[in-house]
Amino acid sequence: MPTKRTPRKTRRGNSVAVQIAVTGAPSAALLRRYARAAPRSARADVALRVVGAAEGRRLNKIFRKRNTPTNVLSFSYGDGSGDVVLCHPVIAREAKAQRKTLRAHYAHLVVHGLLHLRGHDHQRARAAARMQRAEARILRRLGFGDPYT
């Protein structure tokens, strides 16, 4: 007797798309793993994009009025969805200066960017402390140490 194939239920939301526009960045699978470790809302869609210095500078100038590339930018679209842009040259330079592995620094900044999409900020001392505790907790689950110690 033939069996009927049961169609898979497709989940709406909770997707993590990764675009890597430079060489030397961690793999898309690894970045996706870091992103999925951060708490998310039920229907969140996230895009991670790893860029070079020129694109990082351009985006930072347009959206933050600063003519220099920054390590991470987050663009929230509500409900935990949004884009996180990671600037590889800045991240690599910071990792070296802070004596961290590149993977550990990427993990921290992916989690940091995703927490911004989930509504965290670091504008006030209490909010910054809360965000730092959340980052440390998530990074511990991923096997990394506290990035602030």
C-alpha cells in the first residue's frame, strides 16, 4: 500500500539570511548559529550582512552621520525583525587589539546587533548593564567568555 507523503509545515518568520561580501569572515552557518542563540520573537526575520570598510563607512555616514566604518549597525523593522550589518575590517582590527579570537568577536557583535533588534539599547547606564548581562549570558551558552571582562 503506497503511503502519502505528508507536506512539511513551513514556518513563517524566524529566518536568518546571511550575505558575506568580503573574504575572511566566518562562514554563513556559523554566523547563523550565533544569531539563533539570541532570543527572538516568534515571527522574526533577520538578515546579516558582512561588508568591507567602504560599505561600512557609507552606511554609517548615511544613518549615523559618522564618516568612518563601525563594527555593527542594526536596522529594526519591528517584531524583532531587521538587518544587522557587520564590518569585517573593523571587527578583525578590534579582535586583534582586544586579544580575542575573530570568532569570539563576531559572536559578540552578532548577538549585540540582534539584541538591538529585540529592543535593547545602551543609551542609559541601567539599560547598558542589562544588555551587557544578556550578551554575556548568550555568549556563555555559545561557549565564549564575557566580552566585557
